[in-house]
Amino acid sequence: MYSGFFILYNLGDVNHFLCSKQSVNSIIECYILSTEDKGMQKILVPCDFSEQAISAFRFALDLARQSNREVHLLHVIELPVMHDSMLMPTLSFEATLLKELRENAEEQFTRIKEKYAADTFLVSKVTFGYTSMMILDYIEEVGIEFVVMGTKGVSGLRELLIGSNAEKIVRRAACPVITVRKDSEFHTIKSIVFPNSLEENQEDLVSHVKALQDFFHATLHVVWINTPGNFTSDSITMIRLEDFARRFKLKDYTLNIFNDAYEESGVMNFAHKLKADLIAMGTHGRKGLNHVLSGSVAEDVVNHIDCPIWTYSIKKVNG
């Protein structure tokens, strides 16, 4: 069962709070400030209190503090479908269960609030339903700039059939997504790997990647993964890489060609060799049977590598 937190102060559908002891008037003032400041960019952190989710929360807090962004915390509770021939006992059981979940979650949230965000303004919402669906709905409704979420990754048959929640968000979100594992640190990002197919119509994707590079003051390592199924000579590939760098006016970058059997393993092996702090990738956002049969390099990498990964939907870029 997916578990998370309910927030202590409820002001309408979305909960707003300042993570320190406040009077009722102060809380109301925080709510008015947030609703009036429509221009502030928003970071969404789905949270289930796992070590990975806490890492994502801390990563987002550091990012928000340095960039004047607003952190939104979304908790989704997935409840089992219960069948009972008598309605009232079922309703009574559900009410008791929800009450226990609320109390437990509030206790957990109080602890992480006091430990990590005692002086930080946050926005939160609690909802019920399928985790990935609720996250995607919230992104659209609120106008989230990007998502930071924790992931453990998945493997084997389970990955082939259903994937991870992080992979589902990467595939379908209309905004950039940063996935982090346990102990990912915001301030250590100085080296960004940017695997690229050198296709046309990448203006929006590259613009976002350059902004990401500027924010972290990082070096951008553009890499072409040469595979047996998509092989080109190094001389031709380097000409294309140089044209790519000129066309998009890249700064503080390196151009690289890396040989591997598959694109996804090539990305991971190159990142490991370089000791990269972050990987930035476009994803095609395949769905359904096409996704099961063909997969996506970005989504596969999300499930199998330890460093933070920034992804952006190429489907959105190309319309």
C-alpha cells in the first residue's frame, strides 16, 4: 500500500503551511501570499516517507531555497477495493482506517518538517486514487514547473509489465522530472551527461537543458551512443556533434562518442565512466503495447542508475 501524509492545516482544497509554530492569522497570511503570487514557479515532490522520497524532498528544498521556487508536497493514498454484503460495517471499517492513516501520517510529517524544513514555506495536498494518475492530474491542475521524485527502480518481469511509478511519470508528464535515489545531493551536481540522437526539432528540449546547466553551473557532456544497430563512423558523428553544439550555441561542454551494445547500457556505462552527477535526457513517452515492446531509453535508465536523472518529454517538444 502506498502511504504518505495528511497536512495539519486545511485551507480549502490545497493545504498551505509554514513549517514552524504559527498563529492562525499567520497561517492565513501565508495562504493569501501563496494564492496571490501566481508567478512563483512550483516544484512538486510526491512523498511516501521512504528514504528515496525524503532524499527527493531534501533535494527539492535545496533547489527551492536557491532559486525562489515553491515546493508542493503531494500525498496519494491507494486504498484496497473492499467488498462487503453489508454496507455499514464496510463504511465503519473504512472510516477507522482513514483515521488511523491520518494520525500516523501527521506524526511522520511533523518529524520530517521539524528536521528538514523548519523555516520553509510549503504547499501540500492529500488525495486518494492511483498514484501516477493523481500526480499527473496535479501537475496539470497546478501548473507545476517540474517534479522531483524518489525511486528505487524495478527489475525483471515486473518492470516489463508495469514499470515503476517514477517511470510512469517520466513517460507521461508534460513537465521535466528529476528522479533521485537515496542520498542524492543537490549541491554536488557539476557534471551533466546529455545523451542525444542529434535529431531535428530539439529546440525546446535543448533550451531546458541549457537552463538546467546554467542553474547548476555545470559542465555539459553531450554524448552520442554508437550501437551495432545504429552505427555511424566517428568522423561523421563528430561533425554532427560539432554542428549541434554550434546550432544551439552551447557553452562549457564536451562532445563525446561512446560505443556500446545498446543505447541504455551505453548511457549508463558512459555516466559511470565519467562519474556524472546528473543525466539529462529526452523521452518519447511511449504508452501501452508499444512501450512494452519497444521501451524507452530514458525510462530504462531511470530504473537502473543511481545518480539523479532529469527527463523531458520529446513528444511535447514535437507536438
